[in-house]
Amino acid sequence: MLESVFDSAEAARESIVYNYRHGFSGFAARLTSSQAKKLKDRPDVFSVASNRKHTMQTTRAFDYLGVAPNMPNGILHDSDMGSELVVGILDSGIWPESAGFSDEGLGPIPKHWKGKCVAGENFDPAKDCNKKLVGARYYTNRYTENSGDNIGKDEFLSPRGYLSHGTLCASIAAGAFVPNASYMGLARGLMRGAAPKARIAVYKVIFDSERTGTHISDCTMAIDDAINDGIDVLSISIAPAGPPYHTYTTPGEDIELGSFHAVLKGIPVVLGSSNSGPRASTTTGLAPWMFSVGASSIDRTYYVDITLGNNLTIHGQALYNRGEVSGELIYVEDWQTDSSYREGQISLTFLEDATTMASTVTTLAGVGTIIARSSDYMTDVFLNWPGVLVDYEVGIKILQYIRSTSSPTVKLSRGKTFVGRPKSTVVAGFSGRGPNPTDPAILKPDIVAPGVLILSADLADGSTTGFSLNQGTSMSTPLVAGIVVLLKALHPDWSPAALKSAIMTTAWKTDPSGQPIFSETIPRKLADPFDYGAGLINPERARDPGLVYDMNLDDYIYYFCAIGYNETSITLLTGKNTKCPSPLPSILDVNYPAITIPDLKDEVTVSRTVTNVGPVDSVYRAVIEPPRGVKIAVEPETLVFNSSKKILGFKVRVTTSYKSNMAVYFFGSFTWTDGTRNVTIPLSVRTRV
């Protein structure tokens, strides 16, 4: 192929960067735009995409979700904590000496594992790999070509990661038990990953460069190797860098192609929904075979006591834990113009834009800073600095005290941990939001999971405490990947789509305490499917969903036909000779565990099939909570399963009563219930009359 666009065979060979062999047929090469166009025009080429850049995106989280190691019949116990499975972490490498990567108590490496640990700078496989860390590779193409990237003076040309991001993700997915873990005394407890006995394989595609991130050719090569190595679940906590936040325009661009072939090999691929929320359509991982994960909070918070000179003590949100500080309390009306140095002083200021917090603290300096801002955004906190967040109401009280005395003072205590906060769970403001900007009928994100201030292993190089608190969809993604490992251990014959369906249809629509889940926006609102997808992951319920909305190769071919890809392209992508029906099928009928209708005019009928994975003889009846202004009818209203009927179809007729254009979404739910199991999918409808 390359010889057809180069002047010589030698030039064609020299242009090759990677050959992708295991999961699919393809390559990465250095091409001019005209050469790329010539290749794209060939009938035997499915897709040509530029080498786009992507960026990075536990002591309480699992207890909060009800996943306890001491439950005799719980998912951890029954899955043996994932001991026979390998989770792949595509990220910034690993610091193998960090807490949680010990292989103490583990049995032999699973027999299906064919991967290896690759030696490199400051990484010796004989010493750094074990029965826990069973695979480690790194990809350095971006540094061997004239990309302009600098690897960074402290980085390693090896699987060892100077950036801690990959270490954090690996420990959240499958870190071993680590007692008495904490971040400088905060969040103290027993740290562990979602699948504490699962094995870990790392694929380092991110380096500490001048422009931290990765290129898609490296990611695709890593996925190709991971498929051949024998990983069971793949966790990817990276996303496109900057707007547009979505990249899925044709299958084959970015990581969609690699992940598609992984899924066809039975490997679930879990990705973050981006950290670009709360704006609409900022979610990523948009293809139906990808498992897109948003981030939510847990019932743990961190605070300091703010004691004013009049002995009034109030709480402020902070992670500062380096000792008590006190000083004169002053009010700074405009922190941007008032730049006088404040030695020995603690400043109070009011802030509307959360994105300027860091620069606010730097500018105000002094002993500490109290920032009053909207209570609609309260998941952000400061690390290693006496910067305290309060809401406007508390800020006004502090300001009134300042103005009521000639010499106001304040004392800030060390940071403290509080579990069981009275506030409800929130979908974090940074978490990528729907609707799906490319295929609005495919709900994204799929699910949310804890991703706010999660304790995990950090670099064990003496520069840190060995643990850190972090937040982002980068944290919620490996958490879900670890839960998928446990489910796959229990149900090794389930497809990636069935595993995803089990998680989505059993998700909480409230937090575990029964309180509402809110969306961190301005103003704060109740969360809906474009905030949390199907809801908050509920691991114990997901193990026994009753019914699943399954998808196989034919379902994905149906999807490609529905979105208009030609038969030649689909055949090249799937390896199966394809003839799309005429007329083309509706994307509304893709067998996804959600029904999203972006443009309802009068009436539409949607088809789905469900597979019984529960008791053989089961009867389910339909329960509907229709969106406002929408009528829902299902046929049949009852599904009767037996040994000869394991897969049944049904149709949902959706009718609007609106007689004018309502260009907003309304939300409801559709449930099949057998009296014990509730198989629920979200209904999202926007009318266009």
C-alpha cells in the first residue's frame, strides 16, 4: 500500500511507524497530506486518521458502594477478587515499588497470559515484575520521530512512570490490600483496588514531556499488543486534548478502531467520559462498544475548623494537613488588582469563577486564604496549602466579623476527615456530560462511579508520602474496570456488551443511602441521564441482573449500517461480508441498554431484545415511568422465559402529546421486573414537532 504513494520501496519502508497485527490489520506511517488522501481513496482502505494527541484525564469508595471483603456471599468473595484475570492499564507506566503491587498470597500467573515485561531504563523485569505486575510495555515512537516533544529530564524510557497517573489508576483497578494507608493522615484506612487479587499489565503511552499526553499511534499499538497478550479488561484514562472533546466521526479515528477489535475478542474497554464538564456534549467514548464512565463524589469530605477571633468556629473545605496556622484576617475585594504582600495575614475573598482558584491563592499568598464561592461547585479542594473553601453564606458571616472589629484574627486547624456527610452524592462538575454529540441516539456517558478525592498509591520514590488523593474520570474509570473484572470472573461467558448492560441496568438512581444524586452545575440540579448515564454503579446488584441487552458482531454491523457506512467499509472493518438492508435500519433500534430519542415527531416505535441470564423459568412485566408529555406503550407487556426461550424481543411505542416544538429533553425510565430483579434503562426524549 505504501509503495503506491512513495517513489520507492525503501522510502515506503522507512515511513512505517507501527504494524498492527493482532487485533486488526493496519499500520501507522509518516505521510504527507496528499499521500494520506491517496491511501484513503483506495477501495481496500477503511479509514485514514491523523495521529491526534490525547491527554490524561480508595479507602472509602468501595465501602460506599457496598463492596466489602468480609461479605461471605459478596462479589469479592465469589469472584476470588479477580485472581485469574488480568486488567490492562493504558496510561503513564507504573512505579512498581508503590504500595498495592505486592504479590504476597497470590497464586501462579493465569495460564492464558502471554504478555511480558520489557526491560528499560531503571526497570528490571526480574526485580520489578512479579505475580501481581505480570506485564509492562512502553511505546516511544513520538520521541524517535521529529515530533518536537521532549521526554522530560526525569522521565524513563521504560515502563517505569515518572508521572504517577498510571500508578494511581493501576492501584484503583487492582491494588492489593494496604493497611493504615492515608494522605498525610487524611482518609486513613485499608486501601485496596476494586479487584484486589487481579493481575496488572501496564502499557506506557504517556511520558513527562513538554506537552504531556500521547499520540494515537502509540495507543493503537498498545491495544494491539494487549489483545495478543491476553488481557481480560482494558482501562484507558485518557481522552482527546481540548475541544472538540469528542473525536468519533468515523470508526477508525483515535482509539475507536483498536477498542472495537478488543471488544470483538471479548475484552471490555472502559474509558473516562472526559474532565471537560459540566458543559453539554463534552463526554467521550462515544461508540456503542465503548464503556464511558463519569465521576461522582462519595460520602467523605475533608475540612478544617475556621475559628474567628470572637470564638465562632465554622467548617471550611480543605485538604491542608501540615499544622495549625493563624494570623490577622483581612478582606480582599479584588484579588486580581490588590497584589500587596500579606506576610502573617490570612485573606478572605469572594470568587465566582472556579477555574481561577489556583491563581487566586498564588496571588494572595500570606499565611492562608479563605475563598467564598458558589456552593454549586464544592468538589474542588486545595492540596498542600492552607486554602479553604466556604460557600457565599459562610463568607458573608466571616466578612461581617471582619467589619465588626478593629483587629480581626482567625485560626485554621489541621485538616480532618469526615465520613457520612449530610450532603448527597453529586456528579462532579468536571465530569463529561451528554448528550452524545456524534450519535445522539446512543446514550453517553454510560455510568458514573466514585472519582472525587480517591486515595490511591503514588510514587514511592521519597518525594511523596506514597499515597495521594486525586479526582477525575481517570479515577472512576479504573474503578469500573476493576468491577468489570469481578463480574467477568463470575460470568466468563458474558460478552463485553452483556457485562456493560448488567452494570447499567442495575445502577442506582439515588446514592446508596437513598438520597437524590445531584449534578454539580450552576445552578445545581437533580442529575439526569446526560449527567450520570444509567446511574451510579451498584456492583453487588450487577452480578445478578436477570436480563441483559446483549450485542454481538451482527449488532455492531447493524449499527454501522444505521449510521450510513458503505458495505465495503463495514466489510473491511469487521471481516464479515456485509449487505445492509434497504431501507437502512434505524439507529434507535440498536440493542443498547438505554432508549434515547433525540427528535420525536408524533410517534416512533423502538425495538429491543433481552437475554435471560437469571432463573430459566422467569416472568417479567413492564413498569414505565414516562418522560413528561410522552406516552409509552410496550408490546408485549409480559416476557415469559423458559429453557427454549432465552432471548425475547419487545417493542416500545413512544408518542408525544406536545403540539409545539419542545427542543429540550425529558427523562423517564423503563423497567422489566420479576418481583426481585429490576432491569431498568433510562428513557430520554426530545420532541421536534
